[in-house]
Amino acid sequence: MHAASLSTTRRSPRSPSVTANRPPRLRHPGASERALPEVALTLSLLDQGLLTSVLADRTVIRQEIEERKLRDCVVCVDEIQKCPPLMDKVHLMIERRGIRFALTGSSARALKRAGVNMLGGRGSDRSMHVFSWHEIGAQAFSLHRAINHGLLPPHYLSATPDEGLSSYVDRYLTEEIAAEAVSRNLPGFARFLQTAAATNARLINYSDVARDAQVSRQTVVQWYTVLYDTLLGFQLPAFGRTSKRKAIETAKFYFFDTGVVRAIRRLPLIAETSADFGEFFEHYVFLELRTWIDYRLPRAPLHYWRSRSGYEVDFILGERLAIEAKATRRAQQKHIRGLLALREEGLFEQFVLVCRESRPRTEQGIHIWPLEFFLERLWGGQLLR
């Protein structure tokens, strides 16, 4: 929780309950980890009884807070987007009772569409993500599990995640997110999701996606926006400030979870020898970087770079660190050619190839780091401060 009176938290999309069979043991955060202050009252608008009451009478929550004589404390309201007009009452209780609210939900679209009080200047936004390597812990982490199960907690912890992933895609993504998109064209939206998943980690081409999904380009642009607003996907912008080699300016798109991409594409378990393994490895590295930024260095820029002549670097973090992600177990010259080309621009301090070699080393000034070594340094605060 931050110093502001309000903290609006956007959660990674919820998932169905999955029974875990002997899940990995996850480490508990150390004493140095940030923790929320004690919450005096937690209310969830998933509770249909409470939601019905609040929709009928916006003062219900205020009355309960007054009856409990709560002041200068923290109150959490989950799924706030289900009752947008409640934001005015929240504002009133911030001003009159000094209460700090943690307002959580999986989408801000309903609030924006309703044109409600967004409490500008009285709070901050934070995004919560699927499991990170830091939360799982080095001893419990499995790259195979992260790629195939995905990192939504019920799926990562499940011994048999495919049923849960399929249910998630069929029910939540196709139906609930289509509703967010204000679309009755469920077949078209389903085709859009499949096409977006097939082009995951690639440059966005709205016209090609529209053709494959059999909908208009304008509709595809709208649907991508829905994925961003509901934290189902992220846009990775291009880095364009190179002078020696002209850069491509088109953004890339990544879904929020590797397992969900595999489920949408109906892929079998992805083995190390699979042609898709490298793409999923890159996707996983992106998710760790995106999560680290939102948790440790909010608003730090993250880009990729591709020259028109074909050189590419997967990620540029904080305009200081260039990162290439390759699933290889033995790095070769071809794996660092993009980093070497970008280094000629003289813009960055450090160049890293993240791969699956067993030990860290340096070649031609490029750091070649095993995935786990890179993640230890990232989450240990040794890359950007």
C-alpha cells in the first residue's frame, strides 16, 4: 500500500479453481518484503448478496463502516468494477473518515465507460501479475512447468493443468472478455483470440489478424485494446532511437500467460525439442521483466529493437540494459549478432544473452547468462537500481 488515500489494483485475470496434486513448495516472502498494512474490512462484490444490496443502495458500505466506527484504516473492496457509482462513496469516506481504500478488480473498462469519479490525484494504480520466479523460489521453479502449465497459481500448481486451462479459455476468455468487448460475435472473438495467440511475441499486424479472424480491422484494434485493459495482454513498443541502423516502429504483442497461449492454440506439451520452445522461452522472459517493472520499478520503459536490415534484440530495459532471450544450451555467434549490432549505437551500458547454458560467462563483451542466474540478479536488484 502506498501513501495515497487510494490504491487501485488491477489483478491478473482470475482463473477457475484447480485441485493441485502435490504442488511445489513455494517460499514465503522474507521480512524485508513490502507488505500491506493490516486491512480492517474486506468486501467482495463477487458476493451476490452484497452486490445486490450495493446496487440498490449505494450507502450500504458507508453505513457498515460508520457502524463499525472505522477511521484512519484500510478497507479493501474487490471487483470494484461491478458497481462503478460506488466510487463517489469511496471519495466521500476518504475525505470524511481518513480511510485508505484498496480497490481491486480485473478490468477498469466498466469504470471508464461509466464515466465515474476515478479519484485522480488521491491514489495510485498497481498491477498484479501471475506467479513470478521470485514468488515461486529457485528451488521450486520449473521452466517446463512455467511454459506448459502457465503461471496462474491454480494451473502452475496443478499436476494436470490442461482441463483447467481449457475451461479458462472457453469460459472466461471467450465469453466474459467478449462481454467486455461489447461483442455478440463470439465466433469472431474466438477466432481473434486464436489468431492473436498464433502471433504471440510477434509484430502486431492488425490487417492480417482481421483477415484471419474474419472481422474488420477496426474491430481487431478494439479487441486488442480490451486485452490490454483487462491485463490479458501487453504491448511491447519498438525502440526507435538508433541512428546507424534505422529501426522498425511496429509494436509486439504478448499474452499475460504462457499456459493460456498454449491452451488457445491447442498445443500439446511443449518439449525442449519443439519448434515452439524458443518462442515460449522468450515469452517467459518477457513476463518476468514486465512483472519486475510493475513490482519494483513502475513506469520503467521496456522496448524491443529490430532494424530494417534484420538485426533484433528482444528487450531493452530502462534504456540501459539490452537483453536477448534464446533457449539454446550453447550460445553461438548467431545468437549475439543483434546485441553486437545494437552495441555499435553506443546507447546502452550492458548487453546480456539469457539462455540455458549451465554457467555464466562473457564473450565479445556480451554477458551470456543462464536463465536462473539472470533471474537471481534481476530480482536481487543487481541489474537496475
